[in-house]
Amino acid sequence: MPDDGSYVWFDDIAGSIEIPEEGTLSKVLFRDDQCRVVLFAFDRDQVLTEHTASVPAVVQVISGRMEIGLDGDTLEAGPGSWLHMPPHMPHSVTALEPSVMILSMLR
């Protein structure tokens, strides 16, 4: 990334985080007044319990397989899956195998 802040670049997004053994790890990739982008790494069977967000959010699965609970529905997501959620929608995430996802929260 250049020092002047003109852009942010990751040549290997999945390679920039290590999947923890029996845990979950998050890493903020970018933050400004308009959005916050967080990279998550989950070991198998790790869960983000049901919660809501006050802003719209986008989930992108980079690697692995995840089950996303979304307002009463259950979605199975894999690499390339993309999801937009409006504010205040109940959702949860369960890693079916070691997985990496990007969460973008929009303002």
C-alpha cells in the first residue's frame, strides 16, 4: 500500500490471515467514514451466534464452507458466495470447515 493513502491493495487476501486452531480471528483490513472491512478466519465448528448490525453489511466467502443463518433461512456458502444484508437483520455464521470470509459494513 502506498504511504499516501490513495488506495489499499492485498495481493493474497486469504494469505493475510492464519486460521486459528479451535478459534476465530478477525483483522480489520480497511476503515474510513463510509465503510469498515474485516477479514475473519474460523476453524471448523466455530460460530458467530445470532446478532444484528445497525448498518448494511456484505459477506464474501473467500475459502472454506460456512452455514449462514439469515432471518430464519439457512444458506450454505462457499468460495465466491456473496451476501448483502440490510440493517437489523438477524444473522449467524457457523464454519463447516476451516474458512475465511470478508465482512464489509457500509455506512
